[in-house]
Amino acid sequence: MEVDRAPANLLQCPWLPVNIGGCQFLAKSWFGDTAYHIVLTDMNCVWEERMDSAAIQSRAQELNRRLRAPVRAFFSHLCEVVQPCLSGSCEQAAGEVQISLSRQEDGNISMKLKSELAGLPFYWEFHCTPASVTLVCVELVRPLLAMSRLLQHQVKQLGDLLLRKDAEIQDYRENGAVLSRERLQTEVFEEQTYREDFMAKALPLLSPEQQDTLGFGSDLQQLYAAVTAHRKARKRQLSEEHIVEQDKSSTQEPELPPSLGGGSVSSEPAEKDGEQTHNGQSAAARAKMADRSPVKQSPPVTSNPAERASSKPKKKKVGLFR
Amino acid sequence: MEVDRAPANLLQCPWLPVNIGGCQFLAKSWFGDTAYHIVLTDMNCVWEERMDSAAIQSRAQELNRRLRAPVRAFFSHLCEVVQPCLSGSCEQAAGEVQISLSRQEDGNISMKLKSELAGLPFYWEFHCTPASVTLVCVELVRPLLAMSRLLQHQVKQLGDLLLRKDAEIQDYRENGAVLSRERLQTEVFEEQTYREDFMAKALPLLSPEQQDTLGFGSDLQQLYAAVTAHRKARKRQLSEEHIVEQDKSSTQEPELPPSLGGGSVSSEPAEKDGEQTHNGQSAAARAKMADRSPVKQSPPVTSNPAERASSKPKKKKVGLFR
């Protein structure tokens, strides 16, 4: 089993398509030494469970009355049987494993597991509750927005490259060159026409569900990995250069193409493991909010009062206040 | 003021960059006849407030003791002063408007507004609480994933087109054509090399924040509009064809390119306005969950027991159970 990593590294785990009890999800999971953090989504909701050593010990005891062992002793078995299931390869789980999933009326998800350990049945349950919006922002919204920006920039670059190819082709033809094989001739690329044509054809093909990956195919998985790994690298680099504590507004950024200038993927997540509570707000976020002045009064935004008076003269007579 | 639209249409409203009280957000807002739904995000969290006629009347009364008027009478004024602020153009708000924003310790956001109505001060407050994860999935995660898929598909198509341009160019050159202007010559396009080079150059340019749009620039805004408008069109089409009530698994889908096959943008949102409660779960979602059998037992997933026994023979002696 791998050594404990900081749970913040969940960001760099891929979203893997899994089928649990006949239901399709994308799953992210991190297993430490005697702790875990799993996240599931069906694209309608996102659920998670974080468990530390003490919580794991306590639940194992409840579910397995005869179990008397330190958490480390049975946690490796739990990892062996669960990790393959959360990586989309249940058939590789060690030993005989039964996993069932139930969606509860309160919106939670329960995953029950039965396997065999030391010749006796071993039971485990994952109790997944709706994740905080902050986690959804960090693990999905921000990376997806960064991916869209990168792809949009690629589309722009490739379009520019096509225009240059056309200029080269035009030069050959204007100098009398002809094709030896007619079928090699391409149409002149026009960005606007191409985009309109693409949207007209591609949008109707957006299907409601793709059963196996929920739309998160391998190309996008690669891009997700690149975007999230970059975030880590950038953080480390900033740390090494001792500029983390500097006022970020004064940090020099390289000149950005407009289509890449945005996004928050590289910014610090507001959420840190262990500080998060289950009401949808992390302690870090609350602290951050508390740091701000409670009421930021913006300068009064004033339009031309004369204009208002002339355009709405009858408002005075409405008599809303008595 | 526009007539009441179904609040489900919030999906088709754009995410507009706004600056409220010195804080940058992306905002979505829907204003009906005497109801509204606003959503704000700073990409770390997402907040919302939905108010119906009765709730608006009640709050207006609390904040403006002397106000005696039906909700319709002052709601149009509220729209006039607030809508420009939530569209990123506060300077166009009618009359003198002061808006301040405060982040509360409980994670909520409060937006206080003071304007003038019928010669007297008019006060309003928006109390935004963290949105449900389902809303974040519907309004951000699913559209962003669909956008990424579309863009990925465009990148693939443009790459293929570049290969065809290169084949055409090669044919001219093999037949002796030369360029009249050297500078028009392009390098042969190699997809893999291009992608690696792009990622090496583009990733470091992903900036932590783009102050004006939080990364949701105009190109992506257009794509978001196309993706969400398509969802509506598709829903209407399905409805007109009277196949909504059919078993969706039997609905014929056109053949899909692999890169477009996924995604949930066109599927029904689990959340309907008016049914949602503020604990992050909609009544519709709960009903849906309750409809399912409480425990779905998956078929036992069994690996080769002999293999397990041989590879982990010592587990039997650990004595986890006593």
C-alpha cells in the first residue's frame, strides 16, 4: 500500500468511471495509511466520505463484533478489496467481494461491502453524503473551465495554422501547380463557416448520457490530469521561489494570450482536508470570510438623477410609502 | 419588464462577470413577474437565492416599515436597480443605488441595497446561501463537460483537416511546385508533437485568476449558450414528438462520434424550481431516490479464490478476529 499522501492530492487523482451495484458513477479515491477519502458523482450530485483512523476503527468494530485488531491490520485488506472497485476493475478485487449500493431517502449513498478476512466474513460500509460546493468547485468546476480554456485556445491556434496552410497552397496554385490526384484537393478553411457548420452538426449529437464514462472520455481525462498536475507543480514552484507570501497582486505573470488569461485552477483551494465540516463550508473558507470586513460598502453608484427624474416622473405619485 | 418565464430557464441565462462591493463574481439571474432567482460564484463556492412573491412582500415590509404597496408595485423598481448590477453594468442602474456585499461567518453572502423610491429610501437585501450540489452540476459541471467534449472534438477535426492540407501541399511539391515567397512555407503538422508542445507552452500560462471574467471569457460564453440552448431545443423536440414518456433506454440516438458520445447536458435536471429545499437536496431528487429499491444487491464479484489463497497465505494467521 502506498504511503500516506496529503489528502489535498485528491485533486490529482483521476475521475474514473465505475459501476457499483449497477449504477454508473465517476469516482475519485485516495487511500492513505489508515485513512481514505472517496468522491462519487453521477453528474446530478456529488457525494463523498472522508474517514480517519479512529473513525475507521470505530465503524469496523460496529460492523464486525468479533474483530479485535489495530486499524492498520485490517485496513490493508479493505484497500485490497475496495480500491479495484473504485478504479473500475472490480473483477481484480482480492478474494470474494460483494458490494451493494443504496441511495437513501435523505439523499445519501450507502455502499455495503462483504468480503472474507482470516476465514471469517468482514463487513464494511461507506456512508457518502453530498459533497460541499467548494469540493465540487475544486475537483470539477475549476479544472473543467481550465480545460475548456485550453481547448478553446488550441482550436484558435489550429484555425490559424489552417489559414497559413491555405496561404501556402494558394501560392503554389497561383504559380501554376496542379494536383496529380484530384481527391487531395481541400476546401479553403473559413473559421466562421466551419464553426457554424460544426455546431449545427455536433450539438444534436450530444447524447444525454454516455453509460461508460458519463462523458468524461480518455482525451479529457488526459487533459484533466495535465491541468491538475500543473496546479501542483505551479504551487511547488511558487513555494520554492518563496513568493507565496508576497502580495499576489504584485506577482509578475508572463504575458497571457486572451484565451488563456483566466481561470482559477492554479489558485489555492479554499478547502483543506481535516478542516472541512459537512455543512458545505470549510473552516478555512469560514475563516477567510471572517477575515474580511463584515460589510464592504461599495462607493455609491449613481446614475444621472435628472435623467431618472425626467424618465420616471410619475413614480412620485404611486404612493408606495404611506 | 419581461413576463414570467419558467425558472428552469435559468440554465439558459449566461454567467456574467460582475463586481459587487469590490468582489468579483460570475452571476446568473432570473427575474420573473414578482419572483427572482440569483446565483453567484467566485469559483470557490456557489451561492443562490430564490424568492417568490410572498417572501419578497414579507422582506420588503421588514426592511421598509412605511411601505404599504402590493409586491408588483415595488418589484419593478427593484428589478430596475438590481438587474444592471447583476449584468455587470451597475452604472446603468436607475436612480441612486448603493450596493454593499458582506460575507458572513456562516458562509452566506448578504447583498444590501439602498435606493430611492417615491422620494423615500428603499432598502433591499439578498440573502444568498451555498447552492445545492445539484444546481452546481446542472449550471456548471454538465455544461462545462459538454463544452470540453465539443472543443475536444473540434481539435480532432481541425487536426485531421491539417493532415489533409499537408497531403495536398506534399502533392504539389512532389510535382515540382515551389513557393514564390519562402515565408509562406509551413511545417508539417504532427498531432502528437503539436499537443506536447502546446501543453508545455500553454499550461504555465494558466493564471490563477482573471479578474474580469474568472476565466469564463466571451468564446466560452458563446459555447455555453449554444450548449444550454441546445438542451432546451432538444427537450422541446422530444416533447413535441411525444416520446418523453417512453422508456428512455429505448429512444433511438443517432450514431455518435466517440468524442461526443458522452455527457449529461441534455438529460433532465434532477432539480425543479419550487421543489428544492435548502439542505442541498431537491424533493424531486429525494422522490427519485425513494423510488429505487432501498438496497441494490450487485451480483457477487468474485476473483479467483485459489489465487488469493496462494498469494496471501499468511493472512490466515494474523488473527484479526478473536
